[in-house]
Amino acid sequence: MRKQPITIIGAGLAGSLLAIYLAKRGFRVEVYERRPDMRKTDISAGKSINLALSTRGIFALQEVGLAETVLAQAIPMRGRMIHDPHGELTFQPYGKAEHEVINSVSRRDLNVILMDAAESYPEVRIHFQQRCLGIDFDQGEVLLKDEVSGKTRTVAAPVIFGCDGAYSAVRLEMQKRGRFNLHQFYLEHGYKELTIPPGPEGKFLMEKNALHIWPRHTYMLIALPNLDGSFTCTLFLAFEGEPGFAVLDSPAAVETFFRRQFPDAVPLMPTLVEDFFRNPTGDLVTIKCFPWHVGGRALLIGDAAHAIVPFYGQGMNCAFEDCTILNQCIEEFGDEWERVFREYAQRRKEDTDAIADLAIENFIEMRDRVADPKFRMKKELELRLERQFPGRFISKYAMVTFSRLPYSLALRKGQAQEAVLWELCQSVERLDDLQLEEVFRVVQERSGNGASAI
């Protein structure tokens, strides 16, 4: 066992998974978490958007031996179920094959599995209600405040991983050192968590194996299934304007808005008004920053380094892939931490910037385009091409969600590919008017030497 202790700030998804990776390599790990232990206290606070676990996240869980356990508590979603303003339904499959699904999983349940697994290693200890107040990177020390007693203490921390989320205390301490680049961008939209409860005997009141979307151009409602038969719903809406959260300031206003815009959802939401006014309105922020490390002393991981909006379902998958790539660097360079951190950042930065941009693009797609007939035509064309040319044509969505190709590659290839497909779909009334062989040839040619072929 290596004697040098590792300090992780944050016992969320990334911090808990990283603790497991490090413990498997024999490192002693001390994890400090600001919140209480969620296994003993309810701390959801109505801001726990369900997670969509896909290939990148599953790979990381496989590496630490937890994929089977997690997937047993997940519900596969095979596609989007689109609800139009009249309650009519349209199903859009995510992939060409049965195994191409994304998995709805509770953030809390996943975090509990990871914390339990981390603490099963004698090398790992998790300390709760410990707020990071400051870091002396040169001396290798962290100043902590016990949120229960109010007492402060300084702990030795020669190597620190900042896994403490979008509003990272570790990142703030890095900023204080100077020459730290930070770009922070808030969407004009926020989100509100709502609930569709289970029916009698735990029955699902809508299609179980789908991500439900009510797209309304400038806003949308989504719903993801839970094991108990309920759905976790999230309203994405502008803070200001009409419609906006600011004008939904009374029970009557909320009920009128929902009955007008989501008529088929309202009968399924008996606690709509209570949920709306009880649960907070969350922000949607994208954060890009650099450098991610201070010499060999500290490194940012997950949202602390690159927070993204949730519209590609990749935030958790991206953070888990961070751990995968970091583990590869440790495999190559051992505990030469400065080299590990530098190499990790070089391998990862372009890809995390790419998924941040892709996530914002997908918000526009989910909100504005999924109900558009030409968009549906393009998605069907993608599926036909994937079936006709397996392994040679892979859609942008599949590259991001069902592969481990670098996000930056998926962004470049996907944008080139989609420009061609949009143009072709605009030129015809029916897909049958297109010859797939010719479409594939044009995509390869116009996308730049096979930009959509992998």
C-alpha cells in the first residue's frame, strides 16, 4: 500500500468513483464532503434531475466492477416519446439496435452505490459535513470547517482532487493564484423538478421505456422513469418573459399554463402545484476553465473542471470518463503527479469543451426541432443509413452516446454529417425519394473524406 494519502474534495458521483479507482491501486484516500451523508439524511431538495447512463459511464463502472449492480437499478429508455400540444404521441428510437438505449437511474441511488463501494475498501474514508474553506497548495494543506460543530481544522493534503461540482471550492482557490482562465455561461432558462406518481400497484402511467418530451419551441417538459413506477419530470423554462418562471407566481397561473401547454400530463400530476412551489428553480450553467491543475498538487475533475448543461445526458458520463482517462494516465506514469495531471489535461480538455457545446446544441434540438417533420425525416434517414451501412455510418447522437469516440471527433464529424443530411431532407417530400447508396456517397464526399464513416 502506498503511504502518501490522497485527498478528494467532494463525495458526489465523480469523487466517489475516483476514490474507488484510487483504492484499487492501493492509495489511501480521504474524502471530504460538505453535505450530510445522504444514506442517513434526505438532501435531494428537489434538484436531482435523473441521470441517463450510457456507454461511457457504463465502461467506467465496468472497470470498477459495479456496472451490473447499477444497471439492475436502471430503466432502459429506447427512444424519445414526443407529446404534441394535442396529446398525440410520436416515438423516435435512439439507435438502430435493441441494445442502443440510455438508462434512467436515480442520482441518489447511484451515489449511494458508489459511496458504499468506496467505503468497502479499507483505504477509503469519507468525512461528511466538512466544508473546504481554503487550500495552501504550496504547503499541501486544506482548511476544513465541521458544519455540525462549527470548528475548523487544517489537514495535510499533499495531493488533492477537486470533485466538488460546478461551484467548486477547489477551483475558487486555484483562481486566487492568478493566471487562471474561466468562462462561465448561464442559459436564460432554469429548471424545476416535478413528479408523476405511480399508478395503482406501482403501475407506470406512461410508456416505461422512453424519455418523454413535451417540446414547445422555447421551453419543454421532460419525464424519466423510476423503478417505483413514478416519473421524475423537469420543466425547462426561461426565468423572465412570457412564458417564464417569473410570471408563474400563483397556483392559478401554474395550472392554466400546464393545462394549456401540457394537457395530457396534467391529469397524471396530482401534486403539480405543491411540487412547483416547494421545489427550487435550478440554474443551468456551462463552465470552461484552464489550467485544471496546480503542478502535481491538485487537479480538477468532473463538473469542477467543466460543468455542462444536461441536454445530452452526458454530464455524469463525461465525469466518469474523466476517471477512466485519469486512471489510464496513472497506469502510464504512476504517482508522478505533475506528469499525470499535465498529460490528463492535454488528453481531455478539447473533448470536454466539445461536449459542452454539443449539450447546448441538443437543448435547441430537443426544445425546437423534435416535433418538426423534417427533423423526424432526418432522424429516420440516419437510422436507415446506420442499418444499411453498419459500422460505416454512425450518427452524431450514436457517436456521443453509444461509443467511446472522443467528443471532439463526434462534434466535428457530426456537424459535417448533419449539414449534408439536412440539405438532402429539405430537397425531398419523402425519404423513399432518396437512394441510400447515393446519400451515403454524398455524405462521405461532402463531409470531407468520409467524415461520417468511422
